[in-house]
Amino acid sequence: MRDVLDLHTHTIASGHAYNTMMEMIHEAQNKGLDVYGITEHAPRMKGTCTDFYFHNLKVVPRKHGDLELLLGVELNILDEYGTVDLEEPHLGDMDVTIASLHKPCIQPGSREYNTQCLISAMKNPHINIIGHPDDGRYMVDMEAVVQAAKEYHTLLELNNNSLNPRCTRQNARENDMEMLRLCKKYQVPIVMGSDAHYYEDILNHELALDVIKETGFPEELVVNTDREKLYPFINKYQKV
């Protein structure tokens, strides 16, 4: 399968990643990516950057040779109303946005509560991707989540890091297989993300690709295969 983009990565600005922006960009170039995204953790995550960091991303060039750089944020969903920790106008100015549930920022609730957190976030037109919806610590009604992704035109992420045995997220493989089954049923596109916190993990989608192959998930629903598949979903292209 052709794989030309990775949108979910972090630099030292996130506080618990280990390479600079330029080190990550150079690695993305070395790996031949068409589109590369850096999505730092939003302000509620311990040790990350402030909102002013995101405001000032306008100074960074978005073209590096043949590589297109997208700069954005991995937001923390804070409640069942879809509240996140970066406000307008900064949120709408991001090239790409991911919204995720993280234990330092929101504790797992009931299946209904967790599901509502994700669906409410999807209703925000400036939220492009739901990050790692496979974390079994946050049990969700996956069918409702997939149907909402279709309704609100939001990408669901197949997060490679979730599938790593060292990851603290629970039952990710089982949950991802269910997500892919439902995305295939309802014709909902997904995006693979490395969630790289170290430069060598950029474009590491090996475990995600294994699940795609095992489930027979159709290539046409994987946006990583062609940059043009990304255009309808991402803030940057909606502003052109």
C-alpha cells in the first residue's frame, strides 16, 4: 500500500518527545513523505507549550523541498460537551487538528460519557481527526462514533503507537479491528498515524498496516495513500 503522509507526530515542544522540529522534518524528507504533520500537545497536557506557541506557528515555512509541512495541535477533549484546550481564533488557524482523550486531562467515564465526549468534539468544524479512539480505558460505542465521523466529516485515526505492546492504551487491537469493520460497513475513511515522539518512528505504520491487512480494509478508505484524499478533511485546505 502506498503511504505518503504522517500527520500525528510530536517534537520537544510537547515536553515528552525527544527531537527538534527540523530533525523531524529532515527525517520526514528522508522517508520520502509528501505531507508531514507536527501536532504538538495542547496546553492542558503537562509540560507542553502554551497557546502562544500555536499562535506563532505562522512564522514557520510550510514547504521544505518537495515536502509539505502541516503544523497543528493534538487537542485534549475535556468534557462531554467537546470542550478542548485551544480556543478560537488559534484553533481555526491550525493547518490540522487532532482531538484525543488523555488521562492527564480527563478521566475515563461511562461508555455513554466517553462516546459523547468524542461525538461532541466531532461537531466542531475545526476538529479534523479523532486521535486513538481505540483506547480501551475509554470504552465507547464504536458504532455511534463511526456513524458520527461520517455525519460530521471527521477522520478516525488508526494509531500505530496504540498497537505497540509497550503502550499503556488497552485492548487497542481488538478495538481497532471493530473500528475498521464498522468504517468499512459505513464507508468512513481513516488515517494512519505514527504518534511519533522520536524521529525514527515517523511513518512507522507497520502495526496499523497489519490490522488493515488482517481485516481486509479497503485501500480506497485509507487517506494515507494519496495526499488529495486528505484535502476534504483538513483545516488548511478548507481555508484556500
